[in-house]
Amino acid sequence: MKKAGILNRHLSGALAELGHGDGVLICDAGMPIPDGPRVVDLAFRAGVPSFAEVLEGLLAELVVEGATAASEVRDANPAAAELLGDSLTGLEFVSHERLKELSAGARLVVRTGEARPYANVLLRCGVFF
């Protein structure tokens, strides 16, 4: 049994399968999930787990070379916008509609219980060497 890091076996296994350039969508409870990507649904109750908790946990395990979020987050959810800006380098903003289109190409979707709007980010995996 693992003693640290992500303990959820489905999420841990899915992360181990990722490679350079793969997309990982971390999304709130309301984001439409496209057909295709593997989904690990962590949502338990409204707000649990939070977007911030899941983002922090994934960033501790992944090499991220870029990220994309919806520009609407800046006005609708300033706390999430600040979190994204503080946590990610190379963050790009697109419309929410475009983010939904891009999410169809993700390899993995991690759904949180977040109940605040536009708490979504598409991470692009990097390589550690």
C-alpha cells in the first residue's frame, strides 16, 4: 500500500499511464465530460473534494508544461483564477466553449466536487528530463 501521494487507486493508476503531451482535465462538478477520455470521478458532495485540493495533489505528482483555462473564470470565480495563476506557469485562457472542445482530446478527466463556476483546467503533461 502507498503511504504518500495520491492514494485513490484508479487515479494513481491513470496518472502512471500518462506521457509527454497528454492532457488532463481537472473539472468542477458541472463541466460536461466528453466521450473518450478516461474519467476518474472524485466528486462526493458539493464542494468535496474541492478544485484546489485536487489541483494541488495532481501538481505534486505530474510534470506540467502548459495549461489552459476558461477566460470566464476571471470574472465568475476570482479565487479559482488566482489559484490557477499562482500554481501554473504558461497558463493560457480561451473561451469556455473552446475549453470544452479541447477537453475532448484529453487522455484523463478528473471530476471534483467543486460547486463554484469555471473551476476547470486542462493540463498538458511534460517530461521530467
